[in-house]
Amino acid sequence: MPPPEPLRIPARDATLYGERRPCDGPTVVLLHAGVTDRRSWEHVADGMAGMATVVAYDRRGFGETPPSTAPFSHLEDLLAVLDYLGEGPVWLVGSSMGGGLALDVALSAPRRVAGLVLLAPAVTGAAAPELDDATRRLDVLLDRAVEAGDLDEVNRLETWLWLDGPAQPEGRVSGPARQLALDMNARILANGVPESSGDSGLDTWDRLEDIPLPATVACGDLDVPFLVERSRLVADRLPHTAHLQLPGAAHLPQLEAPAVVTDLVARAIGGR
């Protein structure tokens, strides 16, 4: 398999670092979660060889793309990526915050998007959730670690929460997937970018019914319970949507079960 083609994508006041695996099929843009970078998609992108042109990039403050010193919008950045690619409508595959970004673009520029695959998506404008006991326990520990400035402890707890699942034992997912998750999030924490940085300001939650695109919404059954429920609600409210639960997976199935996610994306775009 040839190595991916490196991309340096100009955006307003920034350069976004990414990569492309070219193919004659449709174009799929992979949008990473808020605790990962584009490397989280590596096995999914490799598995889609021969089915699609696959593009992944690091948002500002993630992976190789440095934090921004000027105001910016992740929505505008993604539109700059689409302009750079020069392709027709593309498929957007988004995990968590990346899923929220995909929904924002689908709402504001639907003609740029062929369809959506959303993994436990965030949704701009959604109300703050009620936390279950297991998630609340980790949330309290995270608050203490943040107050103490202990980034290693924050990273450990966030990896437990998002990779293992809040009600699962720490270390449920081990090996290279865990090491990669820790490395990706360590870079994000070191950059110190606020979670709200780059928000679109859209009220996407109240306008999900206005998104006319084919979509697949999936969530691991070991994920944070409010995200399991939110994924079901998003699927119910989008007009043309399939909903799936992924057994035995938490918030980052692209890391712990990449073959399952590859098959999910391939079926959505018509590759299988």
C-alpha cells in the first residue's frame, strides 16, 4: 500500500496539516474527536483502500496543526479544506466533536456534502447533559486533576473515560491503541486550547430536521450513557438516517474496532 500523500492546507491565518489516500471512488473526509487527532483514523483509512479517496487532517491545536493565535472557526477551516480538495460533494465521517463539525457543515453548506457518518456526535447548541454515576465519578476526579494542573492525571482519566468507557475497568483497551490515545491527548492538553475554541455559533441542535442528507449515526454501547441516548435522538431527528449501536465499544471505536468502523463507512458510501 503506498504511503499517504501529505497535505498542507491553507486556511485563514493558518496551515492545516493532513494527508490523502487517493482513489477513483468518492471522497471521504475523516474528522477526529476532541481527544484525538487524524492518526486515530489510520486503520480505517487503510481499510478503505480502493473504495474511496480518504482525507484526514488535524484541526487547529491537534496533532501537527499548531494552536491558533487569532480568532477562527472550525467550520470555516473545513470549508477551506473542501475548497482545497476541489472535489464535488464529499462524505463527512465525524467522531464526537468531529461529528458536530460534520453536522454544522451539512446544515450550513449541504451542497458540499454527499452524506454523513457520525460516531457519537457532539451537536452544536445541545443542552448540557445529566451525568450517570460512573461518568460523574470520573468527572469529579478530572476536575480535581485540572485544578491541580496535573496534565498526566487528566490524560489518564480522560483516556479511561473515552477509550474504555466510564463504567468499564481502566485498561479495558490496551496495547498500541491505548498508547496512541494517550499520545494524541497529551499533545492536545499541552497545547491548552479551550474546548469551545473555534465553535461555529450555530444552533444545529434545533435544526437537525433541516439537514436533508443521508446519514448513519452509530455509538458504542459502552460509551457515556447520555451520548448513547443523544445518538439515538440525533438519528430520530435527521430525516434520512440509519442508527446503529456498536456492541463492546466505547467512545472511540475507530481505535478499538477499526474494521467495524471501516465496514460501517463502506456500507454508507456504497462500497459494500
